[in-house]
Amino acid sequence: MDSATGRRAPAVAMLRLLGGFQVSQALYVVARAGVPDQLADGPRPVAEVAAAVGVRTDLLRRLVRTLAAEQVFAFDAGQDTVGLGRLGHTLCADAADSLRDVALMWMDTHYGPFAGLWSTLHDGVPAAEREFGKPLFDWLAEEQERLDGFNAAMGNLLALRQDALDSLDLRKVHHLVDIGGADGTALAELARRHEWLWGTVFDLPHVVTAAAPVLREAGVSDRIGTWGGDFFESVPPGADAYLACFILHDWNDEQCATLLDRVREAGGTGARLFLVETVLDEGAAPEVATLFDLTMMGMLEGRERSRADWQSLLSGSGFRLDRVVQTGGPMCVLEATGV
């Protein structure tokens, strides 16, 4: 570490971190252009790929070379060909663990606000609220294209939640309400897997309309319905279990308490609650929790929470935290019961 090379290593590593904003935009560009999709069947000449997606060959070559260092592409300079690297398939639209829509949404929606993180750190106002002049979800709701992009990105993130959904113990659940269920993807999958399960996808009226075609396509619309409303005002009553999948992290403690109060009122004593969330310093990929915590700081008033934080929130609204289930992925399942 006394050598010149050793002394430079931390600076080189830091330079790569500082250049992260450029890498993010490069990933956005190749995802939007569909470059990874062009390579799904194997490497191709750079010029051929550039022609297929309608960009300049010389500039695509430079972009590919940069992202090859990030394992997104495999670039053969001698043959002037490009293929997918270890991570590249995750930007393909039809990959099981695709994050293409996250790449598009984050750069369209999150990138600009984060330039205001300095102010957020001083006054606590989410950078997105300052950028858009209103809370993020209000801004998203103003244009259907924004909302569609957000819902598509949340569908991508279902892959990160998959291990948690696989860990849900629904053997004694007859009717499950998915709070903030968006287009119904998660509940449709659960209903396909558990043929006895009935359920309700619950979200804002303009959001939950997207669920009907998803449920029909999944063949579960005879058992899974939809309900539009505001979960800060009320949630569908009478179910024996409620699911909130990566929802509470969007909101501050006071807002979470209100939401949990509404669930407790709707479900009553004995109702079960399943939360799919990160738990700080727990789970198979704790770095995901800290990344999402930074995301919340910039975009919303929410945050990721520790086990003690979750215990406090739940007990304050009349729930007993029964257990925290560690899964094979970054999300955990918190099981609670109304008391």
C-alpha cells in the first residue's frame, strides 16, 4: 500500500463512485434504445446493433466499452462485437429479473430531483417535492404515462420481492387484501399458487383500474376483485389477512401509524398482517435496504426501518409483531396479528 499504485487505488475507486451519475445515464440510454434485447441471442457486430436501434456506431461503441467495465456488456475490440455481460440480461425487457423499467423510471423521475439532495439534508423537504412543486405521488398521477412507467418499474421490483412472496404462510388465509396492490401482479401470482385464496386488490381508484386485465389474464378474476380508495381513510373490511408489499417504507412514521390504524379497524382482533419490507441490517442483501433508504430521502418522506422500528410502529397501532422471516432475497416478511 506504500507504492504509488496502492496510494492511487482509493482515489480510483472513488472516481468510479463519483462517475456513477454518468453510468446511470448510460444504462438508461442502452435500456431505452433496446440494445440488450438485440443481444439476447448472442454477440453481434457493434455496427449491426447500432443500425438496428438507430444510433451512431462510433458513439455506441464508446458506450459499450464503458459499460463492459461494469459487466453489463462483453466487448471484443478486435472483432468489434458486443454481447451481454453478467448483468446485461437484467436490462432486457422480457428477462425474469428485468430491471429495464426501473432504469427508465429512475432516470425519468428520480435523476433530476437528486440534484437537490443538499437542500433536503438541511430542511428535510424531499428533493422530489422541491423539483416537482408537489409530492411525488401527486405528480405521478397527473399524467398516465408517468403512472404507467412507475407501475412498470414496480412490476420489475417484484423480482426482488419474490423470495418474500414465496415465504408467505397463507395456509389459513381465506380472503387476502393487498393494500397498495397497484395492477394486481402480486396478488394474481399468489392466487394462481393457492387455489383456495380469494382476495382484493386495493389501491387508489385511478391506479387499481390497471388490475382488471392482469387478473383476467392470470385466470383469477373469479376469485380476486378490485377496490378503489385511499388507505389513509379506510381499507376494505372483513378480510382475515392484509398484505402490504413494500408500501409502508414510502411514508413517515405518523403516516404509517394512520395506515396501520385503518387496517386494524378493518380487520379487528385476530386479523393477520403481512408486511413485505426491508429490515435494516437484516436480509440476504442489506445493501439494498440502505440504497432504498437513500431513495426515500430524496423522493418521499419515508424510510427503511430496523426491527425495533417496525416493532414500535406495529405495537402503536394495536398489532403484535409475531416474527420476522428472513428470505433468500433482500426483503423480509413481517408477520403481525391484531390484538
